[in-house]
Amino acid sequence: MLKQYLEIGKIVGTHGVRGELRAECWCDSPQFFAAFKKLYFDEGNEKIDVISRPHKNMALVKIKGVESVEQADLLRGKVLYVNRKDIRLPKGTNFIQDIIGLEVKDVDSEVVYGKVTEVIKTGANDVYEVKNEDKKAYYIPVIKDVVIETNPKKGVVLIRPMKGIFDDED
């Protein structure tokens, strides 16, 4: 089941003396992070109004009602969430949080290879780390010839493995 509130970053420190915070971005970019005016604490249970701006590889966040460095410092370590309904993803794009845990299955033979345990960003293309029941890891390049479908709603990644990915491949 897809979570309604997604982790977008974590408060890692303060910035200046007027209550601004530094947030580590767990999304595509600080620019993407800064687009949101509403974020949440506690997995969506506490709504906060924010003004954010990119700063190097982080986001600087001003939370309504937090006016001093002392108030801001109390928030250090808190995880920030965004509501899924506030995000518009391009077609064919998924949240990494939705991909982790999906079952990886051969599109032709329906053999189950394991579950996605990590999505690795390589620059050229993503790579899914897949672990089988014995915890052995395999690495699946996310390219159109290999990954046929990634479907979080159905809980599955359908692949057509390249030669050499799995031990039983020729």
C-alpha cells in the first residue's frame, strides 16, 4: 500500500539567528523541496507552513512560528514529510520509497527473483538492488530492455533479465 505522506528530508541544523533551518533533501533536488509551502512532521500528523529556498545541496526552511535559533535547534533531527497529493510526477516516474520492497518477477516465466532493497542513482541510469530469500544481492539496471514495468500499485517490478545478472543465466 502506498503511503500518503512521504519523507522529503531531515532537519540537520540551524541557519542564522532568526529560526531558519537547514534541511538535508531526500528528494530529487533542493529546488524540488523548496516548491512546497506545506510540509508535515510525524508522518503527516502535524502540518507546518514553510517557506524554503535551495542553498547548495540543502534547503533552508523557515517554519511559521519558529522565530529564534533556540526554537529552531529543538527541531534538529526531525523528519519532514510531504503529502503525496501535493506532488505531480511525470508519467512513468515513481517515488523511490514506493519502489523499495517491490517483488521482482520475470515477465516471461514469472520466476520471482526477490525484492527491491535499494535504488542506486548512478547518473546514467538507476540500478535496483534486489535481494532473494537468502539475502544474496543482484543488481538490475533500470533500462527499457531489462525493466519492463515498475508498478507500485500492483507491488511488482517486471523484468526481462540480461545475460549474467542471475547465477542461472547462461
